[in-house]
Amino acid sequence: EMDNKTFNELNRKAEERMLLLETQKGVEYVRGSDDRLSNFKRIAAMLNLSPLQIWVVYFTKHYDYVVNYINIGEEKSYEKIESRIDDMCVYLKLLRGLIAEHKQKQEKDTCDTEKGNP
């Protein structure tokens, strides 16, 4: 049985791991840029896709592993299931940023169109 204290401690430790993960991987992915989402944009430009489409590919890799774990009940990789879940949580935060930028761009495009700017 998972009591509240145990559940909260489990998630507190996960949040610490995710913060470390965000910091470590964030440095790798931004390549010196101040834009935390630059990795998605850089790859999107290379492949003529949107940053949101690139996000789906990255996220789905971890999602697929979790679904496989649920279906077979065991880890089939050196990476632990908890690590994959942590990655998914970090990617959801990145998605929040991508969506915020996407909405900003849509609003700007709408304003430009209403003002008669192409």
C-alpha cells in the first residue's frame, strides 16, 4: 500500500532527479544558445518539420518504452523505467514551452494579418 508520506517522498526524489536531468541535458541540447528549445528548432529546420513534430518523436521514444514495460513487466534496457518516466516529465515541460511559443507566433501572425502585414 502506498501511503501519502511514501508517495510524496517518491515524487520529491523524482523531482530532484528531473531537475538534475533538465540541467545536465539542457546544456547539451542548447549548444551555447540561450534558447532552451533550440534543439527542437534546429532539428525541425534540418528536416523541414515543426518543433512540435520533433518533440513528438523524442517523447514517443520514451512513451514506447514505458508501454512496453507495462505490457511485458520488465526492463529491456540499461536505462531504468524510472529514468524514462523522469525523461517524459521533462519533455512535458519542454512541450509547455513549445506550445507557449507556438501560441505567441499564432497571435503575432493574427495581429500582422489584421494590420495588413503579410
